[in-house]
Amino acid sequence: MSNRTRASILQNFDVEVSRLIADSRGVSEMDGFRLFLDSEIHRMLENNELKMWHFSPIAIFDMWENEVITGDPRNSLYLRGEEIE
């Protein structure tokens, strides 16, 4: 069994998250895709053992933004598990 997430699952996230990145940063979807591919959260998504595909593309985008801002996608509320007050 492969430790890599299936390509069909990754493709969906690549398209959706790249579009969100492009819209939020005012860049092309291809540049958004490059930014996403070069991120730790994308490497985490590729690792099937982490089962990051249980999250929505919006949640993965939030993790990406947290990685850009803080240097670590684990700072996202989705991964910290804290309640928002």
C-alpha cells in the first residue's frame, strides 16, 4: 500500500486551493498552484497516513495561509483544535 494520497484526491485539492490562493493573493491560478505545491501543507496532504483529505479545500487553504504567516500550517485552528470564542 502506498503512503501517497491518490492522485485523483490531490488533483481536486490542487485545483480548489490554487484558485483560493490566486484569488486571495491577486495572482494567476498557475502561480497559486506553484505556491501551493511548494508548501509544507501540500506535502502533508500528499502523505496518505495523515489523512489531510478529510479536511475541506477551504480548511487546507486556511492551513496554507497560516503556514505563510507563521511558518507552520499547524498553527491553523483546524489543526490546533481550539474553540473560537
